[in-house]
Amino acid sequence: MDYMILSVILLAVGIYGLLTKRHLVKVLISIEIIAVAASMNFVLLASSLNRALGETFMVLAFSTDTCVTAIVLALLVIAAKKYGTCDIRKLTEIERSADEEQAKS
Amino acid sequence: MIVELLAVGLVVSACLAIYLDEAVYSIASLACMFVLMAVLYALSDAVFVAVFQLAVSAGTLAVLFLAGEMLSENPEKEKSLKKIFSAVLLAVVLSLPSIFLSVAVTPANISSGFSFAEALWDLRVIDVILQGLIMMTVALGIAIVLYERGEGES
């Protein structure tokens, strides 16, 4: 059983989701999976080498992950309320058309 | 054997979290992944990290459930059971390299000599306090942004 390969697989799944999914909640879930993959590598290597310091860093990293999630969720709610959609492509189109209208006027 | 099953479960739940269309189901899969991860940490003698993982993920998942329920749009076409089953099968195949292959890691021969509590409170105490402050600032900032947004709408 190799945790490094498991972590790489999870990272790949997360990156696949980040690149292919258009819904913002799905993008957030993909970011969570990537963060979990990175932290898993760190924790399991630290525990296999019997280093408490690695585990300590991870406790700090978990709180950073939570902050990132909170910020992204707040932005997501604001974007969904303002534009009425959570689709990244639609949001980009809306922004682009707004920019074009601004440039015309 | 348990660790191998956990690894398969981790990859399957991660794949389902990405693959399923309904936001609530994918968040439930993510919850399953977090729990499996915590069990994996506990089995690898990182009990403190496992407890932190469970505590942090409980909060994250509660907020994600609320946001997912609020923002989810009905999927145009629901995925059939056959497609979901084939995604699970693909995930199981994906998880196999982690069970049968291995990357050689040469462990360093230096013993750390720190316990978890010593490492956290003697070496990283400034980090812990700073992170607490940053988290409080972020929470306050989000509350202000949402409050001003609500004020602007009314």
C-alpha cells in the first residue's frame, strides 16, 4: 500500500473535476479533494517517519483550508445572487457582455 | 486489508463527488471521503490529525450542504444506475495502483524527539495564534460583505 500513489490519484481526480465541471459547487468540491490529497501525503509521510512536527503543520493547514472554503463559498453566494447562475461559463459570458456594453458606451 | 479497502473507498467517493450531478449527493460523497480519510489517519497513528479532520470537515460539510441545497439547479437528465456503477468500477480500477505499486522512500535516520503537544505549543505557538487571528478576520470580513450585500438589496 503506497500513500504517495493514492495521494497522486486523488490529486488527479481533483484536477479533472476542476477542469471539466462548470458548476461552482463542484469546483469547490474539486478544490477540497486537491487539498485533502496534499494534506494526506504530508500527514502519512510524517507519521510513517514518526515526526510530530509534520502533523502539527497539518493542523494549521486544515484551518487554512477551512478559510479558503469559507471565502469561496461567500463569493459563490454573492455571484449566484447577483447573476442568478452558478455556471462558470455563463458567468464569464455575462461579464464579457457587460464589459462590451461598457466599452460601447 | 482494512487500509486497502479504505484506499478504494477514498478514490470511489472522490470520483462520485465529482461525477454525480446532484450537488447534495456529491457533498454526501465528499463527507464519506472525509470520514474515510480520518479513519486512515487514525489507523496510521495520527489520531490528533484524525480528530481535527473530523471536526473541521463537520463544519465545512454543514456549510457546503446548505450552499449546495440553496444553489443547486435541477440536472437536465439524471444519470442512470448503470453509468454510476461504471463510474464506481472505473474508480476501483484507478485505486488499484496505490495498492499494488510502491514508490521507494528512504526514511531519514534522524529522530524528531518532539511529541505532538510540544511541537504545537513550544515550536509553532506564534503560528497558531496568527492563524486564529486570520480566521477571525476572515469570518468578520465575510460577515461584513454579506451584511453590506443585504443592506444594498433592501
